[in-house]
Amino acid sequence: MRRDRFVEARRQMVAQQLKARGIVDAGVLKTMGEVPRHLFVGVDMMDSAYRDEPLPIGEGQTISQPYIVAYMTEVLALSGAERILEVGTGSGYQTAILAELAAEVFTVERIPSLSHRASRLLSRRGRGNIHFKIGDGHLGWEENAPYDSVIVTAAASDVPARLPEQLKTGGRMVIPVGETFQDLFLLTRRREKIEKKKLLAVRFVPLVKTRDIESG
């Protein structure tokens, strides 16, 4: 009964929160309807997993609301062959969505407990195309660059200089920027030039630098 209820909850989430708000990418809609979001939150939050809101996942972090996960994924315009850098593994839910829609995902998380938890969960789901790293997201994961896409799931005060450098020519990067007030931006690499486009107002936890953690 519980499993059936979650299946219906996902169907309603896709219909009411995604399609009704303009998400049209068939792959994104299908994947969001299949990945069990309730497994990426605590047991006490499972009944809230498919609501249109972010939820706490511990360590002062959150899992983004379904619409924002879908929107950011759709903006990347994935074909299935991409190598993606994700900055901010968090719960691993966005990671799981990307892993279904791209060839490889390289995901960086500064909080070890979150990275380990996401790695265990995604390993149990049988995804072998995800690579995990614990580190400062501002630096990306240079050893595996260049990437077709970069997605940042925490808000930076400005675009970290090292991240656009790790994009391929023609590659796309989506990132929330700002402190009290934030906007989501799409960056596209055109050889040595980076095009920047504002998309919509958002609210994310901050992207913390390693030195800020150490000094805190």
C-alpha cells in the first residue's frame, strides 16, 4: 500500500508541479516520475517527499523542490551522451536524475556524511556511472574536465572562476548566484567567451568554500 501511494504521489508531482508549470522535456518528466524521491529524505520526511517544497536532509542542507530539480535539468538540454559535473551532491536526488539522463556524472560534496550517504543509496540503485568526490565545489573536479554540462546546487556569491573553465566549447552550466536574493543563471561556453543569461529567482543554501569551513 505504501509503495502504491508513492507511485501515485510521483504521478501527481509530475502532472501538477512539472507539466503544469511548463516542463516539457520528455526524458526529464519520465525520470522524475520514476526516481523514488522519498528514499532521499529521512524516514520522518517521506510523507512530504513529493510536495512542491525543499526539505531538510541534515547538516544544514536541503533537497531542492521537484520543480527546481526538473527546471535545472531541462535547462541543460541533455541528449544522453553527456559527462556532467555536479557541484553539491547533497541528498543524491539530483545526482540520480542526472545519472538516468546522461552518460557519466561527477559529483562533488564538501560534507563527507552527505557524500557517503548518497553514494551508498545510489550504489544500491545500481548506478555505475556516478563518481563521487569530497571537496570544495568552487574548484570543480579538474582532473576529469572538460564537461558537457555543469550544474551547481548551492548559491555562490559570484560564479566561481574555475567552473566555466571546465566546460567544453558549447557546454552549458546552470548555477544560482547571490546571497540574500538569488537568481538562476545559464552560462554557455563559446570558445573563449562565456555567455550569461538570467533565468529566474531562486532560493538555495550557500555554496561554502573550504577556507570558510576551516575559519568557522
